[in-house]
Amino acid sequence: MPNCKDGNSRKNYYAKAYVLPQLYENLFTINSALKKGTIFKDLYKPYHEK
């Protein structure tokens, strides 16, 4: 473990993610989801070139 400039050792911590449990609702059918790239209708944001 690396030492700090003052000689004390320091432990590094990684970031933590916290995701609330969510219900599986507002879903595409499996065939439609495979074409769109997501099963969740709320996440589907198609890209349209202008």
C-alpha cells in the first residue's frame, strides 16, 4: 500500500453505485425489443438524422 507524504498509509476507495429496485413495466414484446435494442419502452429514444 502506498504511503502519503507524511508517512501514513492511505487506503483508496472506489465509487459505489446505488440503484433502487424497479418494476418491470411498460415493456416491448420480445420481437420488437430485439429490433429496438431495449425491452423498456421508457428507455427507447430513436436517433433521427435531420
